[in-house]
Amino acid sequence: ITQATGSALKVGANTVVDTGDAEVMLLAVGNDLAGELRVTGGRVTIGSAKALTIEVDSTNDVRVQAGGGLTVKRASVLGEASDLQLESAGAITLGEITVGDGLAISAGGAVTQTAALRVAGASIIAAVDQTVTLDNAANDFGGLTKLQAKQASVRDANELRIELTAQADSRIDAAGALTLAGSLTGAGTDLT
């Protein structure tokens, strides 16, 4: 499924898109998907000019952009080298996330979660001047995690390799070995 040039989707109710393993590309600048969006497909690219709530099942790369807040209730991105890329001008709330390879998050607001993240590859999380709270005890970041935020709290059920850049009190927990690099600035700032 692709979107015609110059078109825009304006949907006030829930939307279901199922293409099996085929591509879904709905990325027009004026899209306004006000209800919850459920997508099943191969490569998935979705864009909304405003806030967006989405669930996605994919066998390939997934990219989601939102002009407002972004809520990912559930994402299963299970292709062998499949990445999940999330971009929001506002906050990002993550539900249950499973990614076959890498995770990239860029947020203009806070990044939080309501369920565990399982990422097989590397993660890049950028929420400049914002708070990142990914402290679910069942999280599993498989590769190097690069995180930039004002303040961060991250937890991993196994070993964790993280490169942290933050400007306020932050907390990093790993049930296994912890490898930490990066910088923490700001007067009186603590890392636990």
C-alpha cells in the first residue's frame, strides 16, 4: 500500500492495515490519524502530522513519525536484520517492543514505557533536554545503547553496554555485567 503524491489521510476512528508481508508506506506530510492505527506488513513507513497511537507487526524495517506525541502500544519487528525507528516532536510512550535488530528513537519530549523492550541489536535514543525512563526489570538491550537525555533511568535484565550523555541525576541498572561510558555534567549531578 502506498499513498498518492499530494494526498493526505484524515481518519478520526481506528484504522487497520494488513498487507501480509507487503510494504506499507503512508508518509504524506498532511496525514492525520486520530484513532489507533494497527498495521501488519513487511517494510512499514508511517507518518502523521499530529499525535499518533500505533500497534505494528512487521517482518522488515519500521519507521514511524509523529508531529505530536507518539504512543507505540506494541511493536513486533522480527525480520532478521529489521530495525525500528521512532521519531516524535513530542513525548514517546513505549508498550511491548520486540526488535530483531536495531532501535532508534528521537523524541522532543519524555521517553517512557509501559512494558518491556527487547532489542537484539544496538539502540540509539535521543531526547535532548528531556527525561528518558526505561526502567522495566524485563528490558533486554542486546547491543550497545547510546542515550542522550537531560536525565535517564535505564534497566536491563541481563548485561548492559551503554554510552550515556546526561545533565541531571541518572540511574543505570543491569542484572549482569555493566559497561558504561559517556559523560554526566551539571553541578551536584549523581549517577547510581
